[in-house]
Amino acid sequence: MILLREDEDYPQSLTSLSNPPELLWARGNTDLLNTPSIAIVGSRKPTQYTQRSLDTIIPRLVEAGYTIIS
């Protein structure tokens, strides 16, 4: 799905940018575009420490209502 800035599903958080993207490509539940979110990026081969840390942190973020972007 392609979302234009004037579309109802266009993320409200982007409209406040000085130069928001004219369009977005989206797939899935577009309602999630207007929820609190956090991006998590990292190695494809995380250390054990990293894996344990994420196993602790991510469930807490989900419980707090964040959408996880990977």
C-alpha cells in the first residue's frame, strides 16, 4: 500500500517534520503507524549478553504498548 501525506493512514508523527516524505510504502496493519514505536537494530549474530539483554528489554517495551520495528 502506498500512503500519501494527505491520506488518513499517513502517520501523524511525520506531519510535524519540516520536510516529511511525500509517500510511504506500507504493508500490514497501518494502524500501528500511529502508535509509540521503537526501532531495534543489531548484529545477525548477537552475543549472549546482547541476546539476554534484548530478551529482558523487548517484552517490557511490548507490555508498555510500543510497536517494535526491526
